[in-house]
Amino acid sequence: MRILVLGFTGYLGGHVAERLHALPGARVLGGGRSPAADLPVDLATDTVERLTRVLAAADVDTVVNCAGATGGDPVTLAEVNARGPAALCAALRRARPAARLVHLGSAAEYGPGTERVPVPESAPTRPLTAYGATKLAGTVTVAAAELDSVVLRVGNPVGPGAPVTSLPGRVTGLLRAAGTDPDAELRLGDLSAYRDFVDVRDVARAAERAVTATGPLPSVLNVGGGEAVPVRRLVRTLAGVAGFRGRIEEQGAGSARSERVSWQCSDITAARTALDWRPSYSLDESLAALWSAGAPSRPPEGDRPS
């Protein structure tokens, strides 16, 4: 089996590629803008013709698209998250129409959730941010592409290597800087929002199951922790793991998304049925692994963050 992982140097892509490398008989190729890429591609700018030639020459059986932009201006988000999957699907139809495409989407595509009601894949999608809207555009394109495809709609990933662009990664960096100084103070925004956190290693395992599953899969599958967790709990648990002895101050508003999407939780029943998948790491285990892994990572130079 020849598997192409796009965005293999990113947070999610790195864990997915590592997991797939362990599959017996698998040849895993990395695709992206990194100098280390086996296949140099940029979904944001490459023409469909060029992508078609690359995919035909690589002769892959499966493509896992972990490439994506989590921040930046709306144009960058649209180029990577919306235009990218569209170009990829068009090239796959020409070059490898029988190949399976596993695309990583985002729970941000749903928008606001109803408190205490986990969101199934059939729920209306009402993203409130450019990120969520562009990720939804990518999902719609993949689902309608007439390919052997599945979108894994990922919750809030956490665990070893979480980048500083994420809340867990940013808080980890602040805690490392604070050390055990009892007079240290962490000044954060409002932490009252609820989020569905999922370990990045569980995301990688879900991608592996999607790659190796026999027969057609549902067009979209939620991959989350299946539990709405107060962001405040995540921060305080991580502070405990770090041995932080100072104060945590919530000053002012949180992020714009937290204000507008105060509660989010994914219904992961369909992933259990289709992939025999469920989370295997608790949030406490994920945070312990994040802390013990060392300093949080930054998006690699020249690569889009996953």
C-alpha cells in the first residue's frame, strides 16, 4: 500500500504519518512545501494539472490530507482550506480515481452547539469564523467529489507536540516560563467555554482506521473526545501537572470564537460504528504527555500548520 500524507510536517500530519509508517507493508510518502517532502506540492497554489502529474507518478493507493491553515487572513484560509481540497479532488479524479481520500476537517464547521446535546454529523453546519467556513467548504467539496472519500471532523486536538498556536500549547509555554515561582501570575482571557478535546494520537489512530477500512465509509465522521470539557479545567489541570504555584487570572473576554461558541461537543457514535474507533486517552493523560514532551512546537518554516 502506497500512502501519501499531505501536511506531514504539521501537528496532526506528523502524528498521522508516524502511525501509518507502522502499518505492515505500507510505503508512506510525505507531501508538502517542506524541503523534506518526498513529493513537493502546495495545495494552495499548484494547478490541477501539476497535482495530477504528481499523483499519477506517485501511484498512491490512499491520500490523507492533513494540510490546513488554522490562522491567518481570510485569503490564506480560503486558499489552503477550501481551494486546496478542491484542487486535490479534481487531480485525484484524473490521476487516481480509485484511490481513497481521507481528509481532516474540523468541528469548527458546526458553529454554536446546543448545551448538553452532542452534535451528530447530520446537524446543520453554521460556522461563525473564516476558519470554520473555509474548512466547511473543503468538507463539502470532498463529500461531493464522487471519490472513495471520508472526512474526519476533528475536535480540539491536544497531546504531545501541541503547537503554540493552540490554547494547550500556549498555556504550556506560559507555564514553562513561570516555573514554580509562587508569585507568578498567568493572565488569560475568559475560560468558561466548553470544548471537546481529543488526543492527537487518537486522531492518528482514527486516520489509520479510515485508511485500512474495507468498503465505503460515511462521507463525514466526527472524531472527538465525546465530552464537553470546561476550558478552565484544562488550564488548571495542566497547571497542576506543571507544578505551577502561582495564580491564574481570567481578565477580560476570551477569544472571539469562545464568546460566540460557548459550548461544543461531538457525537462520536458513527465513528465507533464505521471505524470501531473510540478515544483511548483521557484528557489528564493527554495533558501529562503534552507537558512531558517538552517545549510546544511552532509550525515548521515554509509549511502550513495542520
